[in-house]
Amino acid sequence: MSVCLFNSPPTLSLPTPAKRTLNSILDTSNNWTRKTLLGGAITGALSINLLLSSPSLLALESPSPSLEHSQSTEYLCREEETQQDFKVESEAPQVVTNEGIVEEAWEIVNDSFLDSGRRRWTPQSWQQKKEDILSGSIQSRAKAHDIIRRMLASLGDPYTRFLSPAEFSKMGRYDVSGIGINLREIPDENGEVKLKVLGLLLDGPAYSAGVRQGDELLSVNGEDVKGKSAFEVSSLLQGPNETFVTIKVKHGNCGPVHSIEVQRQLVARTPVSYRLEQIENSTASVGYIRLREFNALARKDLVIAMKRLQDRGASYFILDLRDNLGGLVQAGIEISKLFLNEGEKVIYTAGRDPQYQNTIVADSAPLVKAPVIVLVNNKTASASEIVASALHDNCRAVLVGERTFGKGLIQSVFELHDGSGVVVTVGKYVTPNHMDINGNGIEPDYQNFPGWSDVKKHLSECNINRQG
């Protein structure tokens, strides 16, 4: 799982140079980088959306090919290792030069940046920029950060930007697990998928309890996680703030195995509010749900709201996404699936990196089948547009309000080795009906609130035309 949609720092001994990424949507990376997909429009300290990835995630990440290789050679399978106590070795602090920080940021863009149509980026021009920038010494860290800001600004992408260490640390609220880890699904040589910890919040709950980057997650509160997705397992890890969860991890590729108790530290607040309303001149009721952002709690709390409203007799649903600028892309994807039939398309993603070239489909029956109205306006953006287009294009909902914002780009958040970070556009998403959202937005079916008979007729005709 890599989800998308914005998060916080990882750690551990990584091959040098190495990049660390945020806790959000959970992705891997190119060469020696780690990414986090975040979804959402830029707002406040969070100038992106994570996907997540992971979220997502907002989320963290780290090296891919080099990490896997180093693990296969570093951890030798010896029976006596399984009996040893888990010990964390102290690490010598790495010396991070000003030139190294600038080159690290340059490399992230070189590996992953997707030009969203402004045609300002080419491999040749980017290589020349590196040679020009690093031709002399950089005297201070402030100067290095200023160079990175100007370097990213030259791309002409409003969502690709620099994060100071203080700004980067604020993204911890997008931790999708609640214990400060990012999980990634990694296939082994036999084709079986393992869940690896490929990102850790520095000094977060899991790190403090002894979890380390590269560990394989085996179980959560005694439940085997084999065959589960990273997003599913992140949901298992979540729980009330300051409660404990017991996880079993395997250190390295072949042991030892440890059972570790971790105290949850959720920072995210519920973005969901809901109520049941009686339809005028009718015995039917409508369940109204307001979703303010796509954070770590969005899907779980939305499910609770929908089930309670159904139990109380809701025959119709209103999902209010007005002024919702986005958040974790993966949360948007998983929420879309709650309304769709198995096999129906949620979204297409595209990017330079093959990991962003995907067709995402629903994988189970819908939670509700009742007609839905989705309320949108010009501040409905990113992950919100994923949900709106998925429900609209699959004839599950009508859209009411104003044309949406039109942010169809995916950002990843990367931590640099001095605690600062960069937000980089790495992909874009396209609706199930193959419409490019970015810069266009989504036109609603109605500007004013329709009658429910009109909604049912519209959805019926939509399904007939779709099948025909």
C-alpha cells in the first residue's frame, strides 16, 4: 500500500546517501528514496495532499532496492539469533553537509518529479542546474535551504516546495497508524507479500518501543496479518489515544521475532459529523454526513456514521465535501470503495515512476446501496475530487453545487537528512471516465438541491447508459 495522499521523520541506518519520507500514504521509492503519497490541496503547514501513499498518510519512507539488498546480506539466518534479546545499537551521528542537503533535494526531483504540463523540466536542464549550484561551496545551512527553495520554484509547479524542519515536524498529524510507522507491501522471492516497516516517526511510539526500519510486521494484537494490505493493517493498529497495541515483528529477514507493546498517540481528530433528517412530506429519512478532511480517522469514523444512520432508518445519504481540501489520498480511495461494487474503478493514477501507474478498483461489496448526493464547491479538492468522481462516474451519486477546485496531482513528502523536507509532485490521477481533473475540476449534475425522485431517476438513467 502506498497511499497517498502528507507526515513525519523516519530514522535508522540507511545506505548513504539515503532519503527519509513522511508518514502518510505509504510508498516505496526510486533508487534510494522513500515516498509518501498524500492527497489534498495546499493549506496551512500542509501544502499538499497523502496521497497518504500512505496517507496513506499522510507518511514516511526510505530506500528501496538498496534497502532490500542490504537486508538480504546483513541479516544472516542463524538459529542462535532467534533466542537473543532485541537490542538497539547506538548509531554514530551522520555528518550532513550543506552541499549534501542540496544534492539530496535535487536527486528527489530528478528521480520522481512529474511535470504537470508546464514543460519547464527536462533531465538535461535539471542536470545543468545541479552543476551550476554545486560548482562552489555553500557556506551555511540557511543558504542551502534558500537554494533548495529557488531550485524547486524554478519548476513552476505550485505544489512542489521546501519544508523547514519546523514545518516538516507538523506533518506528524497525518500518521496513519497511530503509532508512528509506515508499512509497505514487499513481495519476496516466492511472490508472497510481506509487510515491512519502511518508515518511522523519529522518537514516535513505535520507535521508542523498539520497532526498527526494515522490520517485518507479523501480527497485531494476536491477529496474523498475512494476506492483509498495508492500509488494512494500519486500521488494525489504530485505536483510542494512549491505549496499547501489541505487535509482533521480525527483525531483519530471518529473525529474531519480538512481541512489542506500543502506546498509541493519535494526534488526528475526527473529521466526521453526522445527523439524521426527516424528508419533508415523506416518511423517509436522509443521513447527512459532513467530511471535513481525509485524515487517519476519516474512513473508520465514516463507516461508524454510515452504519449508525442505516440502523436509524436512513433511506438516502448526503455526503458533504464542500470546503474539503483533501488530505490522505489513500483515505479518499478507501472511502470511495465503501460505495462501489466489487471491480468498479475508483481512479487511475499516472506518473514517471511505475508505482504511480495504477488502475485502482473496489475489492468488496458496498457498505450502502442507497442513493447518494455529494455536495461540492470550488474548495472541494484533491482526495475529495477522487471520491466525488468515483461515485459520480460509477452512477452511485449525483453531484450538487459548484465546479470543484481541480487538483488532480499527487505529491510525496520527503525528509532530508537535516530534518527539513521537500514536497514533490510525483503523479496525477484521472477519473474512471478518463477525465483529467487537474486544472479542470468536476462539473456537478445540479447547482441546486434536487428532489430525491430526480436523484433516483438520474442514477437509473446513468446506469442504463453505462451498461448500454
